Amino acid sequence: MNQHTSVLSPEVSRALSARGPIVALESTVITHGLAYPQNLAVARGMEQSIAAASATPATIAIIAGRACVGLDSAQMEHLASTKGIRKCSMRDLGIAVGRNFDGGTTVAATMWLAHKAGISVFATGGIGGVHRGHPFDISADLTELSRTPVTVVCAGAKALLDLPLTFEHLETLGVPIIGWRTDEIPAFYSRKSGLSTDYSAESADEVIDIILARRQLGLPGGELVCVPVPVEHELPADTANHAIELAQHQADVQNIHGAASTPFMLAEIARLTNGASVTANSALLIQNASVAAQIAVALAKRLRAAQS
């Protein structure tokens, strides 16, 4: 095997050979999104919710310079408990692999590696986007959504971003926003943002209809399926926005921007909400994984039927 070829776990390899349902998971939620040991508990909870829906989880990361699609327990523990692991978006993948680094993969990098491995459904918390007060600071996640055919299940964009500009940018890029049983784009911690979805899907089969039509038309890029945070864990919009504004002010005062901005902001928001934001984040991550598994199972069934 070439040194830089992706390494598939035995479970992912078997699922791909059987054309079974697989859900990709990113690893920056482990390395940068949540603190140890909660990061490990949530990552394992996401994998368990996917397995419970009869799909195979495939957490993706860079381990010692190898792009790993599907992690074992020791690799998950390593990512969760080790400080200083590199946050890897598209520009960082060659550096991390070429220099044998460990890396937590962002939405963009995970989409690309998932597609390369043959996985077409991916669950995350929130995508990156246009940063508040910094309209030229735009996440590579948006570009990747416009060119890589992977369906991304999320709770919208991270609430610390400029949501109207983020979704306007996605419209320009031709990325459809599908609400999961909602006609309003969720605002990550909160269920409503005031922004409309392009379509509200009531079932996984409706999502599959759209995915397959886009592939048959030869349209580039993927789809965004937005799932509102569970109502019992929702953070009131006023509370979330107040914490975000204070955290953004601190980031500006300390001149924290770019890749460092999201981890700093998430930690500040958690402190300012006495951990309520972390509870909401954990709940929506596990729920998104479950919804993504439903979509992956329905997609695999539809594709098998078409090939029989």
C-alpha cells in the first residue's frame, strides 16, 4: 500500500464491500470542539447511535500521517486526550500526511476523505461559514460543500458565525438546504434562526429523492440536511446570542481569528452559559448522527434496489 493511501478500518472495509450504509464523522469535535473526557464520550455516543440504526460509523482523522477512515478505541482515546493535535482543513491535509502529524479533520477535510473512500453521508454538529464581523473570513467547508458530493447532516452552521451571510454564500454556491421536518434553518444551539430552508423533508426517503436527482442531473457538490437541536436541550436564542457577542468581543480584543477562533469561542460560550452550550452541542451531535444513519440506510437500500 502506498504510504499516503487512506487506511480503512476492518468494519468500514467490510461495509464498503457489502455496499452497506456508512456514516462518516469528523474528528475536530474530538480534538478541538469538546474537552476531555466529554469529547470521547460524545464521539463514542455518535458511533453507537449510528450502529443502533444498523449503519457503520466511520470517524475520520489523521493518525501519524495516515488518513484513517474508521478509528479503533485506542485511536479515539489518543485523539481525545492528547493536547496540540493539528486542526486539519483542506490546506492542512498534505502537511499533516507529509510530515506524519496527527490531525483532527474539519468538515471540509472529512467530506473529501469520505468521498475518496466511497462514503456519501456524513454527520457533524455545525458547519463552518462566514465569521461575524469578519466577512472575508470564510470557512473552506462552504467551498467543499459546493464541489464534493457528500450529504452533510448538521444543526445548521455554528451559531457563532454570521448565519445570514453563511447561507447566502451557500445559495450562491448552489448548495441546497434541506430541513429535517422543519422549514426554518436551525441556529445550532437554538431551533430557529429566522432563515428559510429550501425544502422541508419529512422522511429519509424524501432526502434520498433529492440526492439521487442531483446526482442524475450531474450537479456538483453535496447537500446540507439541517436538524434542529432536541427541544429539551435547546439554548434560548437570546441567551446564546448574548454569550456569542461577549465571546466575539473577547476574541477581537485578543486578536484571535482564523483557525484558532472557533475553539476559543466555543470555550468562552461554554463558560458564559455555565455549560448549557456544551449540553446542547452534545445532544445535537448524537441526534445528527442518528438522522444521518437513517439517511444512509435508506440510500443503501435504494441503490441496492436499483442495481438488482
